[in-house]
Amino acid sequence: MDASVLSRRVALDILVSCLDKGQPLDDALARHQGFAGLDPRDRAFVRLLLATTLRRLGEIDEVLGFLVERPLEGANAAGRQVLRLGAAQLLFLGTPPHAAVDTSVRLVVDAGLPHLKGLANAVLRRISRDGPALLGDRDPARLNTPQWLWESWTASYGEEATRAIAAAHLVEAPLDLTPRSNAEFWAGRLEGEVLPTGSIRRDGGGNVTELPGFAEGAWWVQDAAATLPARLLGDIAGKRVADLCAAPGGKTLQLAAAGAQVTAVDISARRMARVGENLARAGLAADLVTADVGKWVTSATFDAILLDAPCSGTGTLRRHPDIAWLKDDEDVGRLTLTQDRLLVRAADLLKPGGTLVYAVCSLQEDECVARLEALLARDSRLQRVPVEPAELPGLALAITPAGDVRTLPSMWAERGGMDGFYIGRLRKSG
């Protein structure tokens, strides 16, 4: 099979797994045997095509809805994904029309839908000819944000802030790296910028494993906002610190690099194996435990605990645009039960006088301050410890009136934005 068709066939398989079968994009990429076999350039194209299709899905569907009279569903569902991929190439990636149209027609045939050849050809040729006019003056921020998210964010942050958040999600995220030390030196080697919080930011793209410093573990990939929870534990050198729900492990590496005696706990053996590999690469150590935190049996208690709880992940749509289309408010409701259970467990594992930091990469308020308030209401041993501006260089606006931290994707827009995180800090009375 021609390489251009093969790469698009892989993209189609993965998009079907994601949007029709509900599989997270990263999982679908990892599980697709053909994806790993593509050459690096084609893998990069597949990633870009899928991310663009998901990031601009609202606009794409608006245009297709105008051109396709009957929805492609049931046995024809794969044809809908073919049209989405073709439209993404023509509307947003600047793919030559003949390449986008011809390969899409091949895809519907290969997918066992030869009766859709004429439709695919006609629709995509119309988009190649009239794309800008078809998009017109539509509202990208609104169209590419599902209704449930738009309504919840507007209620929490107001429409102006919601528009800024949605606009940030349309831009590919830069690459943030956490240096083990010598940030200025590695920023120079990596042609990046040292952010006020100490992360190194560089343009995305390329193979991360080929960058200077990767092999020796001089840095690891971690969004700037994701570094903040560990920072807010303060001086942890020599202290016993638990990193609960630790995978993928960036915070575990941070804590170990700060000199803590780290116990990292996560339910996924596969993901914990990856944490171990990253620790070894960086020359750092931690005790790794594969267990459900809520059921973990241990007699240990800790001076400090970082709980980065499972959540909807809606603060990471710049990097994971599939989340917007795979999650809904019912998922958030189920997750809040897990978050409450884990917070109770974390409080019990904390020594008197110890510090607990709760974090979620979510923009949904039910997963954020509401969970912290619920814990404070049920456990009188805990008190909120407000964050001070000096603890978050360049991010004073992220500190809430209550002293918690709320980062938004629209913050640091001139630098490329950041993930949306909520962080609350508590101390246990002696």
C-alpha cells in the first residue's frame, strides 16, 4: 500500500477506535500495531492529523453537516470518519487537494464502503474549492467546545474567560521540560526558554528521545502547570513523601530530585513500570507500589502527601483534544466519588503536622474546590494553607481568593499557555 494511503488508513483506524468506540487517543495510538511500524515522518503526520481533526471537530462537523444530507451512521460510520480526516486536511492542514481527496476515496473503498466513493469525492472536492467560504464567519471557540463544557465553564469562569480557554485549546501546546538541575544550561542546549516557575519551554515537534539530555535523564517532559503541586509541598529534603496516583511519574521525579524519600503509588502496573524506567534514566530512586490507593494496606504514615487524583482531564485539552468528545458531566459525577474516597485515605496516611496537596488537571469545579471543601467539612483535623504569590513566580493571578491555585489554559497566552489545574493545600493539626 502506498505510504500516503497507509498513514491515513492508520489514522482512520485510530479515529474510529477513539470516536466510535470510546478509546482514549493515546491508548488507541499505543495499541495500533501499524502505527509503530510507520516511519517517523508518517507517525508525526498521523499524530498531527488526528490532533487537528479532534481539535477542530466542531467546525469540521458544521461544514460536513451542510454538505451531507443524511448522517453516516451504523454500517457507514467509518465513512464519517474518512470525511472528517479529509476535511481536516483541506480546511486546516493545507494538504494538496488531490492528495486529500484521492486518498480519502481510497479509504472508503478499503473500509468496505465503495458505495460512498461518489459522496466522498463530491464532498471533499467541494471543500477543497469552497473551504474558506464554508467556514465563513463561524465561531471556532464555540463550535469546537461541546455544549456541556461550554455551559459548565461559563458558569464557573464567565463567558469572556471561557472564550479565552476555548481559544487556547485550538493552538498546539509547546513542549515543557522539567530539568533535574541547571535550568539555564539545559535551556541553552535545548534552544528553549526558562519559565518563571523553572520549567524549560521549547516549540513542539520532533522526537523527544533525540533531544540533548534525554538519555542521561537531565530533564523530563511535564507541563509547567503540572510542576506546581510538588512545588507547593515546600522543603521536603529528607522527608517521607507519598505520591498517590503517581503515574505517569513527573511529580515522582520532582519529589525525588528534591531529596525526599518517595513512595509512589498507582493502580496501573504498566504505567508504574514506565515510572520506574524514567527514575532509572534520571538516576533517581523511589519506592514503587502498584495498588489502588483507596485500598492500599500500609502501616506507614507520611510527612507530606501529593494526591494528583484521577479526573476528567479537561484542563489538558490542548494536549488531549479527544477528552472533550469522550467525556461528559456524568463522568465527572462518577469521578468525584473516587476523589472523595482518595482524599479521605490521604488524610489518614498523613502525619500530624504534615502537608497534603490535592491536585487535578480539570477545569470542572465539581472536581476541584468542591472536593476540598467537602473534605474540610468532614475532617476537623485539616486546615487550608493559603498559597502565597512568592511561591508561584509569574502566576499570582492563578491564586484564588481562598488561597488555592487555579491555572487556566489561557494563562501565559503570549508564551503558549499552560494546562488547567486546580491545587489546594492542607495541613493536619498535631
